[in-house]
Amino acid sequence: MAASGAGTSRAVHGAGDALQRRQRGAAGHLSTAYLLIYNVVMTAGWLVIAVVLVREYLAKGTYHGLYYSIEKPLKFFQTGAVLEILHCAVGIVPSSVVLTGFQVMSRVFLTWAVTHGVREVQNEDSVLLFVVAWTVTEIVRYSFYTFSLLNHLPYFVKWARYTFFIVLYPMGVTGELLTIYASLPHVQRTGLYSLTLPNKYNFSFDYHTFLILTMVSYIPLFPQLYFHMLRQRRKILGRPEQYGKVE
Amino acid sequence: MDALALEAALPKRAAPPPVILPPVPVKRPKPAKKAKKAVVFFEVEILDAKTKDKLCFLDKVRPPPRVLTSCRLCLSTDPQWYPARQSIRLDPKGKSLKDEDVLQQLPVGTTATFYFRDLGAQISWVTVFLTEYTGPLIIYLLFYFRVPFIYAPKYDFTTSKHWVVHLACMCHSFHYVKRLLETLFVHRFSHGTMPLRNIFKNCTYYWGFAAWMAYYINHPLYTPPMYGEQQVTIALMIFLFCQIGNFSIHIALRNLRPPGSKTRKIPYPTKNPFTWVFLLVSCPNYTYELGSWLGFTMMTQCLPVAFFTFVGFVQMTVWAKGKHRSYLKEFRDYPTLRSPILPFIL
């Protein structure tokens, strides 16, 4: 599902030894610098994917087969997002490890275990649907983090982050579900990632059933995440009257 | 504040002591009543921890006040707030006061403000334990006897041809029967209740894993352990050893606490050799439990069992570390050689 982590906030340095404060201050600056680099690199990476997509579409005149033109950068930058779980675990980003882990791993799952693993779906248009959704979302999200770290967040970026998802979320989910659905017959035919009895581990796993269960899990999960984002939007962007703006 | 306690304890023949104004909050409904004799009355107001609404007001609370009992009675006028779900505390985000706490020893003036937090619907520990342990017992047996609709129809009500499967069933059943009996006759619980939603969480965990393990162990296509009888025999020894060990620890812990009390003491090794592991470990009951399940994993050579052992180990380590930390906090002379769950390692 489209990953939308919580916004960053600054860690408050508690009162204490002057030296400790300076040490923590230095560590804080270091982690801010690192996060800045990380977010800039990710923004750049997804921008590259966006540019290549547009360029190839204009060159070929069709959506078909566009996946192959961005396959490598997509895998690289989407997998790189696993670092974000580490950021939460170490504490330089104040988000929940579990939530971030879940979001990142669901993306990684779709990238590797479905799209890469089942070669036959790579030609499907549904792949483009979620790739475009992810690309736009990630460009906005990483810019948002970059600007927040620099303490200069343009209203447009904040607005985009909390508005684009309204279309991109359902778009991405549709693409993901259609892709998983398209992979089902191929998985069943080849027995991909599956283990049958008897074997010495006394364990079995049916990837086909697992994919179906994954699709079903979207039903309770997607509305929860979507409405959470809508609530966040109302809270952060507020009502038009609050800003004295005329709509 | 000590002066107040002192004031209250002064014998009657002393001259009326100078009135010491306690630090009272500015917004008060009534002024603190001044004592006519050398007895100080307390007032207690109970606010909701979240909304700060005034829920109850007790005046003329005589020391030594069983204040908490009075508070609980007052709050129980709302029938859905039975005592087990009332958390009364000095600070909205602080720890709950215990029934034994005496008002005079708390850092309050003569007008005490307590905060009430609803802990949600509660259920007794005994109920939860009995339910969560009976499930695996029955579920495993359903798979063992190959009740219909689990495996292919031709296997209904058949029995496995591997003797290790029968042994595994006996061990698994023994384990849960032991747990049920311990819940009824051995354990002395510190808390009476836990939140109601825990029963759903716990039962899902125990029942779910029991079904998952039992499905594979009792499967018609089950593969017996690689090293055959040797592997199973050693595994059985480990399992039995750890079951006895675990039981010994439970008995030792029970004997630390007189019936009906909630005292806490440092556990020490007893005459029973199985308790000597207390020298090295704070929570040997968890150590032995891990050992039992490792034995069971070796006996059945089944990946779901290994998984269950691992998840249980992670959870027990979290509990053991917490218990170890609270031992260290509570007892100055706590033995330094002890680790939470694994000697010298964890």
C-alpha cells in the first residue's frame, strides 16, 4: 500500500550536563545531516524514475512495457526505503517501527515477491498504475521530509502531501490488487515459493493462498489508513476559515 | 507534610498546636476544616483523569482513613465502574494507588485531589488462564484423533503409524494439564484482573499456534525426526527435566507468599536441586519453559513448533527483563550474579 509515514519532528534535547548536551547536540546535527542526505537522494531517485517514465512514454506512445525502463531504479530506491525502518529503530525518526516496517515491507513485497517474482505480470498495465502512484507519492513525501528538516516547508509541498493521496492511494491500491490478481494463475501453475508435504521440516506453504489472503487483508486495512490520512489532513491543513483564506 | 502526620499523632493533652496551613490549591470549593482537637480531617476530591470533571467529593475523612475503600465506594455509585476497573492516582498520568496506601503518607495537603482512570472492562486472571490453556488441550486432541474436515476424508479417525506422534500428544497434553492444575492450585496472583480484551488476544495466540502445530504433527504425511529414536529419547529427557524444573519453580514462588497476601520477596534456591538455578537466573520458570519447548521441537522436528518456541522465548524474555528490573529496583541486596532468563547471556 502507498507508504505515508508521519511527519518528522525535532527531538527535544533534555536538560542535563553541558557536555552531554553538546554531545547530544552534535549527534543531533549528525543525524539531521544524514537524514537530509537520505531524503534528498530518495527524492532525486524517484524523480529520475518519473522522468524516465515520461520520456519513454513520449518515445513509445504507449503505456505498455514501460515497467522495463524503470525496473532497476524502482527496485533500488524502493528497497532502499528499508533504511527508514532502521531510522525509527535507532530513534532519529520519531515514527513507530512496526507501522513503518509494515508499510515498507508491503512495498518491498510487491516489488520483489510479486512483480519481480512472477515475470508474466510485468507486461500488465496494472503495474504502471501503482508505479505511477508510488512515484508521485514518494517524490512529494521525500521533498516534504527534506524541507521539514531544513525548516523551510513551502505550503505547496505540505498541501500536496496531504492532498494528492486522495487520488493516489486508491489508484495505487487498485494497481496493486490487479497485479496480485493477475499473478495468481501463474503462481498456481508453477507452485512458486510453495512447499508441500512430506518434507523433513514438517511444514507447508501455499503461496497462491497466501496471495489471496493478502488481497483480502486490503479490505480492512485500506479504509483504516485512508481515513487516518483524511483525519491528518483535516488536522494539519485545517479548515479554510482558520487561515482567513477565501476559497 | 510530615508535620501534619505528626500533628495528627500528638497526644490530646498537648496544647493545641499552631495551625500550620497546608499547601492547598487555590481553587477549592470549601476552606479546609480546622481541627478542634488534635485530629486532622481530610477532604478528598476525585477528578476524572482526562476531563478533570469532579466525580466525587469526600469530606470529613478521619485518619487513618481507608481512603481508597471510601473512594471506590463513592465511584461505584456508577454501577459500571466496579472496583477492579478503577485506577485512582495522585497524578493523571502516574501509577495507581494501592489499597494499602495511607493518606497521611501521601504527599497531599488536607484536601487531597485524586484522579480516576477507567481501566476498562476487566476479567480475572484465573478465568483467562483457564480459557487460554483448555483451548490448546482440546484443539490438539481434535487433530490427534483426526476429526473430519481437517485432513482428507480417507484419514478420518485414523491414528498415526509413528510412535513419536503418540508421544508428542502425551507430552503436549501433559503440559497443558499441568498448567491448568497450577492455575487452580499453585499460582498466587498479584493482580486479580486484567483488561478484558486480553482474553481475545491471548486465546488467539495459544489456540492459533496449537492448531498450527497440531496440524503438522498429526498430519498423515508427517516425517519423523531425522535421527530417529535417539533424537526423540534425548528430546523427551529434556522435556521432562524442564517440566519438573518449571513445576519446582512455581512451587518455590508460591511458598514465598503466604496465602491471601501480596508480599514480594527475593526468591532463593531451596533444598530442591531444580531451584538451584535461582543462583544464576531471576525467572527460571521461563528458562525451564523455553527448555521444555526446545525439547518438544527436537522431538517433533516441526518448523511451526520451532516458530512457536521462538515467539514464546521473545515474549518471556521481555517479561523476564521487566521482572528482573523491578527486583533490582525494589531490593537493594538483590544478588548481582543473576541474569533475567539465560545464565550470563540474557
